Amino acid sequence: MTELSRKRPEFRNINAFKDLTTYRLPPAGWVSILHRASGGLMFVLLPLIVWLFDTSISSEISFARFTSAFTAGIGFIPGWLFKLVVLALIWAYLHHLIAGLRHLFMDARHAVTKEFGKSSAIVTLVLSIGLTLVLGAKLFGLY
């Protein structure tokens, strides 16, 4: 039987324990879920964002404390863990921005087709992950 003629399963009443493990979410679904998750992550980390901004521009002494947080850490939080949290924040910002621009473009152009939804979702995922890797390499001092 060819792949096109094979009948795909229909999920009407999804059993969370049985059906969710076999359900394949399309790329547009992943982008939508990650868009919400990235917005939530940025909201939860908003106090950290305000602290980072405040300590980076207040004075030279506070900027020195800001830069030492990335190397020596803060209190009981080691520097590498602080960098991972900031890297998650970088990903959240980039993904939320790119996915938001995708949604705005689709709304403005009425480009709501299955093909464009899939291709733009893949571009969104590749761009957000690729830019996060580039900025993460800079954050961890690889270049």
C-alpha cells in the first residue's frame, strides 16, 4: 500500500493516556504551543529581565556585578546555570518575536493555507533555534 492511500487514524475523543503518545502534531501546532510557552517563560522571568536591565545600566559598579553574575554566579546559583537561564530567555524572546511576526504576516496577507502554515512554521523553528545557538555560543564564550 502506498503512503498516500494509507488511511490515517482519526482522533475524535482523545484518550490522554492512549492516543496522545501516537498523535503527531504538525509544525504549526508546535510553533503555536511554543509561542505560548515562550510568552509564559518571558512573563515568569520578567523580574530577572528587570534586574538584568537595571544592573547593566545603573553604574559601573553594578555593571561589574552584572558581568560577574555570568562568570562567578549569584549566591548559590553557579554562573553556568545563570547562563542557561539567560539562554532560555534568549530563546523565548527570539521564538516569540519570530512566531509573532509569522502570525502578523499571515493575518495581513490572508496567507492561511496548509502549505504556507507548514513552511512558515518550519522557518520559524529553524530561525529561532539557529539564532539561539549563535547567541548561546557567544554567551558561553565560544567566539
